[in-house]
Amino acid sequence: MALQVSFYSEAEDPLHYACRLIRRAFASGKPVGVCVAPDDAARLDGLLWSFDATDFIPHRRWDGTLPPAPGEVLLVADAASLPHRSLLLNLSDDMPGAALEFERVLEVIGREPGRVQAGRARYRVYQQAGAKLDHFSAAS
């Protein structure tokens, strides 16, 4: 089965938009990992706690020392460290480690020119690897 990669471009606030995607991914019942830069991990953690007052998404910043709880969304700096290869949401400007090993990757791209360029570079890598690609506008 080919890797499926979905790009969500023009996100005004990529971390806030990611919360919507994480909620949908979590509802799928598949293991979810989020590749996020350490500087953004604390903000994303806070957003996940406050995103929806009626919906709790179990998550934690995972360093690999304790095994993950079933259904827990894992926030990591390096996707290669995740204990699964199911669903990965990338919020980093870099190509995630082991990205081509996952079943599905969600790429959230902001509006800043540097992030857009980095997203285009990752798109080409996925394309050359034979991934099935699609694109959605995250513009609000």
C-alpha cells in the first residue's frame, strides 16, 4: 500500500489548525504521532488542552522513556522515535525522520514564505518516493 500524504496549505495558525486534524486523526482510532519542533511543542500541548471544552484528546510530549498509553497522541521532535508507523502529522519545516515508513502523513504548511518553500521541497521528496499526494487549503 502506497504512502498517503495530505498537504494543508495556507494555515493562518498551523498549530491551531493542527488541533483540528489531530482531533480527526484521534477519532480514527489509529495511533497518532505529531512531529513538532521543541519550541512549538509547549504551545501545541496547551492548545490541545484548551481546544475544545467538550472533547479531550489524550496526549503528551513523549521522550520514549515510558511506553505510550493506548490511544495517546504522542508529540515528538523526531518522528523516527515513534513506536508506530501509522499516522504522522508534521508541523516541522524539515522532512520528518522515517516519514516514508508511515501509512499516512499530514503536512500542515503555514503562510510564511520560508515554510511554504520547505513544504514544496517535502512535496517533491514524497512525489519522488511514489506517495499518493493530495492538497487542501487551510485558509480560514
